[in-house]
Amino acid sequence: MVTKLASRNGHSKNGHPKNGQSKTDGPAPSGVTSDRNASFTAPGLSVKDGATVINVLQGRLASLVDLALTLKHIHWNVVGPSFIGVHTMLDPQYAGVQAMIDTTAERIATLGGVPSGLPGNIVANRTWDDYDLGRADAQAHLAALDVVYRGIIEAHRDAIEATDKPDPVTQDMLIGQTAELEQYHWFVRSHLTDYAGGVSNAGADTEIGAAQSSMRKGARNGNGRAGVGKAASKRPLARSSRTRTGS
């Protein structure tokens, strides 16, 4: 059996059948599926406004799918004395984000759109790179995750503003999600905060930069552990980082 992801339907990426298969064995022929918006939307909402909101929500869906995968990646790769605390803290956050994904996708469908959480679609349309850290100390991962949450929450707030006039129902959903995301962010940021209200990754706007800054400050305070490699990519926390794809 062919197990390559790109060929799991029996076809290569160029659409040609693999050896021993006919063209009828592959993907469904045209005329039976569509990724276009429907001719209708929610009652009381114009089709134009529905399409605008669908576009905003598809960007939020992609970001939430990415966030869920990032949370699991950290859950698997966190190490150090604080391992179990962070490892277990991230499970309910992952579950909460998964619920947001389902709610957001179903709202897109309700409005007449075609929600897509497929990897190819997300990679093709996202405006951010993959999470920077692999195996790393808990403090490093938390500092980097702080950057991730900042980008997600800023983008959700942009989406709240964008849906204010066209669809207050969708806006209400996004407001509820943002409140939950901000609580998750608080849990993460509290590990980086000192008694005076400062944070160990202050001034850092990349995931790897935040991790390195937090570890350096921890080392100066006598709490430092294994450092973070410097070979990882460095990208700024622009407002496009896990932000407004389609919004």
C-alpha cells in the first residue's frame, strides 16, 4: 500500500494515476464537490456580508488549528524540572482550542462557507512560519508560547472589530473565544512574571528571541537551566504572525 501523504488517493500530486490504476480510481470527478460559498447565508445577513465574515473566520480557523498543533508540540517536547506542571497545564488549553476550532468551522458552514482545516490549505494561506522550538526547557517554551498567544489574541481582536457591523452573532462568538484565549495566555505569562510585574521575555518579538531572553534572565537569577539553540529561525511578531489570514 502506498502511504505517502501526497499519494494517499492513489494519485501523484500532478493528478496522474499511479501504476496499475485507472483514472476512475482517483479523486471524485468535477461536478460533485465545491469549495465556493453557497448562494445563501444566515437570515438577515446579506450574501456580501456573509462572504466577508466567512473570509474573516477562515483566517481565524487556520490560526486556531495551528495553535492547537503548537500546544501539542510543546506538550510533547517540554523538558526540565517544571516538565510535569507545563505538560499537564497545556492539555485543557488544547481541549479548549479544539472546541473553538469546531465552533468556528460550524459557524463558517452556517454562513454558507466551506470550512477548511486541511494542512495544504493552511500552509498555502498562512502568514506565519512553524513554531521555532523543538525540545526545550519549560521556561523557554513558555516564553515562546507567550509570543504565539500575543499574535493569536491580537488577530482575534481585529476579527472582533471586523465583524462588529456585519454580524454581531459571529462577533459574540469571537469575543467569547478571546476571553478564553486571554485566560490561557495569563496562565502562560504568569510563569514569566516577577513580583514587580516584569516579564522575563520583555522586549522580545520572536519566539526564539523570547526563549533566549527568558533563559538568560533565569540564569542571572540563579534559576537558569539548559539554554536554547541559536540556529533556530528568527522572525518578528508582526501583526501577520498567526494573525489576519483572510481577515
